[in-house]
Amino acid sequence: ACGNAPAASAPPEGTTSTGPAGEADPGAERTEVLTLKLGALGSGREDDVQYYPITRFIELVEEKSGGMIHIEYFPNGQLGGEPEMLDQVLSDTLDLGVLSANVLGTVWPELYAYNLPFAFDDLDSLWDVCGMEASPFYSAMQGAVDDSGLAHFVSSFSAEFRGCQNTKRPIRSPEDFKGLTYRVMAGEIFTDIFRALGASTATVTFAELYTGLQQGIVDGEDVGLSMYYDNAFYEVEKYATQFNITATINALVVSNGAWDKLSESERRMFFEAAAEAEQASYDHVSGNVDRYVELAREKGVDVITHDQLTAEEVQACKDAVEPVWEKYKSVVGEEVYNALTESIAEAAGAS
């Protein structure tokens, strides 16, 4: 698991660190500080899921470069929404983006594989598959982005499971979803998941979600339990089940322009820093899961944790979403799909 894994000391297998033969090493004798911009939606608060990996990555890059690389952090969507920041990375007007997999999937459909439902029961298995330890799946994700020539993929970077909260009743099986309307993020895969489970879906902006729940426009949502608590959704939603349906993956991608400014050793340094940043994400998220469960329960929320679900209940959910896996097998491509399923099986065998 990521929590027990040493930080990587070299770019993962398959990573291209050098430029064309004979090309000068752009940062080999850097005499002026290189300033890069990093954009993300994370709030920048210390309790935000993106804060620890991003700030740790920045600290390490500046430390390892002896202060010759400086990264300016623009959190909270200061540079625009995620689609806008992705466009900026692709056009070389933003150097680094920490962006969710479902947004990156609009350019690289292979990355929708991160959102396939009920792939992981716990954070350890999630990081065993998605982390930078050169699993077939990580290599496939990196290849999907790098081989396109549009940008460079460095790390899954931060992850937590999305939740399953609602205003009506406890949910333990697909039967319990029937008659409920769930707010889902934009992206067809999330609609497909909740409809397969038996719910109706609606797209509501996050800014309007509390009111939508209060007024009964929607009955539930799937934000992570930390975001649920921080936004006081417990005031209107008294039921929460930690199904671990899908993970929120925020991947670190680097623009071609920024990548070309880095030397081979600096690129290697980026991977080393990202590996340690992944560890910071794992430590923060895993260390706060129980805390947010208890905080929600203190607010009168009926919280069902994943380990309180029976094997039969979890399997019923997995069976219900099997058509989603079949549909997205062709979307993400056979190579990526096989890499994911093989990595899951390998992680399960090692546990």
C-alpha cells in the first residue's frame, strides 16, 4: 500500500526523461530561477484534500532544485474552472495543472478508467493500483497522455473516495436507490453509474447544491465525506453510506512548454517529488477518514461505513454496475482496461 511504500527514486518504468539525441540539457547549468505556475480547484486550506500533495510537491521541487525552480500555486480555481485550466495546459499558458480524471478524460478518454465504479474497497488497494510504483495501470495512464504529444502525465497525485449521502433513508443495496434523485458531476459516466444503481440523476452546480437538497430538487449527492462535512450538508442530509463507489483522482499534468524547459535531472526530480506528494495525500486522507465519520455522527448523521456493509450488499452493487464496465471498456480501450483489471487482481493477490 502507498502508506508503506518508499518514495520512488527514479521516474517510473516507461517514462521518457530525455529529449531528442544531441539536444542540449535545458537546465543543466541553470543560472536564473525558473518560475512555473500550478493551477487547481483545491481551496488551499490545510484540511483540503489537495493541499498536502500540492504543497509537499512544491516544497520538494524547490528544495531539490536548490531554489532554482519556483512554483507559484493558484488554488481555488483562481485561473478558471478545470476545463479552462486544461485548455491552458494544452496551450502552454499554464505550466502545471492538478485536474480531476473526468475532466482529463474529455481529452484522453483512457483516464475515465479512474472513475469505473466499485473498483476498490479501500484506500490501500486504490493506491496500490493508481500510485507511481510502475503498476501496469499507472504506466498505461502515463502513456495515454504522453504518447498523445499534448502534455505530460506525472502522478495521480491526490485521491479520496466519493461519498453517497441522501435526505431520505439509509442505503445499503441497489434496491434502496430506487426513487431517489442524485446530483452528479458533469460527465456521462457518473450518470451511468447512479442510473445503473437505480437512482435518477440531475446536474446541479455545487454552489446551488445545498439549496437543491433543502428544497428537494435532488435527494442526494456523492461528494467526499470531508467536503460533505465542510459544507454543512449534514444539516439537510442525515444518511450517508461509504460505498467507495468511485475515487476522486486529481492528476498532475505538465504542459509541453514547461516540460521542455526542464533538464533530465529536473524531470527526474519532478517524479521523485510527486511520489512523496502521493504519500502525503495517502497519509492525509487515510488519517482523516474516521475523523469525518465521527464528526458526521456527532451531527446526527446515520453513517454506514464500508466495513459495515455485508459482502452480499457490496456484490449486489458491483453486479448492478457491470453494464457500466462493459460500456467503458471500449471507451478507455482494451489496453487500459486490461491494465486496470490486471493491476487490481495483482493488488488483491498481494494483500
